Amino acid sequence: MTDSMDSRRPRAKAADKRQRLMAAAARVLHEQGVERTTIADIAQAADVPAGNVYYYFKTKGELVEAALSEHTRHLEALTGRLDQLADPRERLKGLVDAWVGQRDTAARYGCPTGTLAVELDKRAEGGLDLSVGQVIRRLLDWVEQQFREMGVDDPGGLSLTFVGAYQGMSLLSSALRDPEIMTREGARLVHWLDTLT
Amino acid sequence: MTDSMDSRRPRAKAADKRQRLMAAAARVLHEQGVERTTIADIAQAADVPAGNVYYYFKTKGELVEAALSEHTRHLEALTGRLDQLADPRERLKGLVDAWVGQRDTAARYGCPTGTLAVELDKRAEGGLDLSVGQVIRRLLDWVEQQFREMGVDDPGGLSLTFVGAYQGMSLLSSALRDPEIMTREGARLVHWLDTLT
DNA sequence: GTCTATAAACCGATAGAC
DNA sequence: GTCTATCGGTTTATAGAC
């Protein structure tokens, strides 16, 4: 590490700023919603000059997609860790634990992916995007795989019920501003998993 | 009905236009979302000149509240009809039927109240509104009352699970653009009601 | 009461200096 | 690559004619 390197490595800066912008977009868009968030909001949260954002992302839509890919990345990391558990039932319980662990955030801003889906659904007119649907689809598929390994009937249907319960409890928790809904419904989901043969 | 009456009854027009604006607001805000809907959009849907809207509603926020009260009115009308059924279990099944009957709308735009709650949650900063929470609370209370009349344990918890399931299946149905999710999960809810003692 | 014209503010995106 | 200044379009809300 020489002094000259500090001035000669603006290459690393670009990727760094881009990453900061992606993380800021994921957080701010979740908290404020897509339509109420300005480019300036995201730039400020990322500590990047406002006009400079357009060097990294040509449109606001690209920033939204970047935020979505951040959420995907977090989901993959979580399921990746859970995959190391031997029992598929324990993997699903671990997923519930992770959801309940985020209860304060859920009670204030809802599920990041779910609330983003609600907003993007109303953006698409004719040519719908559906990229957010793919993220949810990926979660549904992973959950379904766990049910399949458990050997239960209709793993696809159970996956819909399971993920739907999470989306529903997140929405109610935020609408009523009550994180304990997450705790209560999470415990119910865990108990439900134990009743499945 | 004389010709003179047509020109001499502007009194009825005011309430009429106001009602048209409320209905249009409820529909358009549901379809397009709060932030993407302009006053002009609502005025056009209500067949009222754009600038005239402000005579009836001072701000856009008042139009949002008006839309919310429309949803409340529809909900009260529905539960009012269901209250005429003798069996509380049948009332809840009737509620599920009504939800499934709206599956095409749900698959495209989600639950009117639920999606509105998601958007309004992100509007409130410090002084939160929570008026949408009261509408959901009213539904939760009605459902809880049915469970209580059924004599089951923990009617409040069951109500959260029941309404949460509806919100979750509406969100998944719209995110995946699949109305059959409403049919499938609705049938599951009905079966679940039958398993309760 | 009804409607038009427009003010005032805001935001996404761009041009261009450095 | 980085940043500033600003354009152009849109939207809320109001002023005021009818």
C-alpha cells in the first residue's frame, strides 16, 4: 500500500460506489416505497453526489432492479445457510426464525420483496415486468423442495400456504404496527410444521 | 320530468359528483396505486373536470381517505349480508366465497385494502395515519366474533391467521398473476374451517 | 357551484465542465 | 470517472372568470 496507490486506484471506487448505491437503493426503496423515493434520496443514503448516480444506473428503473437483485442475494444467502442443516423440517423452521427475527422491520415496512411486488404490480400496464414474481417464485420453489424432501403430500400447495402465511402476517404486522404478530404467527407456523407427517 | 327540471336541479349534482369521485378514487387508486395516480386520472374516471375536484376534496390525501371509506362501506355491506346467515361458520365460508369471487381482480391488483395499507405505511413518516389499520382491524374483529360464536379456543389468534391467509394469497396471486391461487387457497381455508370443532 | 388557466414545486434525466 | 447546473415534463394546488 503506497501513497501513490491511493490516488491510482479509482478502479476500485467505481465498483464500491455501485455497490453502495445498490445497498442504499434496497434499503431506502423498502422504507419509503418506489414512487416516493427520489434518485436524490438514494444518492444521499449512499453518500454519492446526486447527479453522479446516472453514471452507474441509466434510469430509476435500473435502480429498482438493482434493489431487487440485492433482495435476491440476501435470500440466496439465507437459503444457502439453511441448506447446510440436515433435516428439511429444520430448514423451514430456520426460515421462520429468520422471518421472526426481522419482526421489527416487518412491523414498520413489511416484507421487502412482498411490498416491492405490490408496488411493481401497479407499475406494469401492458408489458408487465414480473421480475419480482421470479424472486417470489424462487422462494416458493425452495420451500417446495423442503416439503418434497419431507415426503408430504402436495408440496407445491403447502409451499403456497407457507409463503402466503408469511406475506399475510408481514402485511398485518405492518398495517397494525405490531411486531408481536410476527412472533405469534411464526410460532403457529412452526407448530404447523410439526403436525405434518 | 320537465325540461326546466334538468336545468334547475344542480343541488343533486353536488352530492352526485362527490359520490362519483369517491367511487372513481376507490377504483383507480386500487388499480394504479396511490403515488402513480394523479388527480386528473380520478377526475377523468369520474367524468368530472380536472380542476373541479378541489371543490369537493381539498387535497389528494382527502381523496385517498375517501377511497378508504368506500372500501370500508363495501366491507360493511358484505359482513352485513353475511350476518343474516344463522351459522357463524357459514358466515366465514361466505366471506371466503366473496374473496374467491374477486379472484381475477385480486390476481391483477391485489386486495384493495391490503395494497392500500402497503402504500400508506410508506407514506406516514413521523405522525402515522393508521386509518387503514382501523379498516383491517374492523375486519379482524368481525372474523374474531364469528370464531367466538363458534366456541373455539383463541378466536383472536384464529382471526389473525384467517385474515392473514387472505392477504397472503392475494399478494401471491397478484405477484404471480395467477387467479387460481385464490381458488386453491380459498378451498383450503374452507376445509380448515370445517376441521375446527 | 362549475370550470379554466396557471402558479409553484418537484423530479427524472441530460449536457457538459473538470 | 466525477460532479454541477439545469432543462423539460409533470403534478398539486390555487386564483379567479363565469
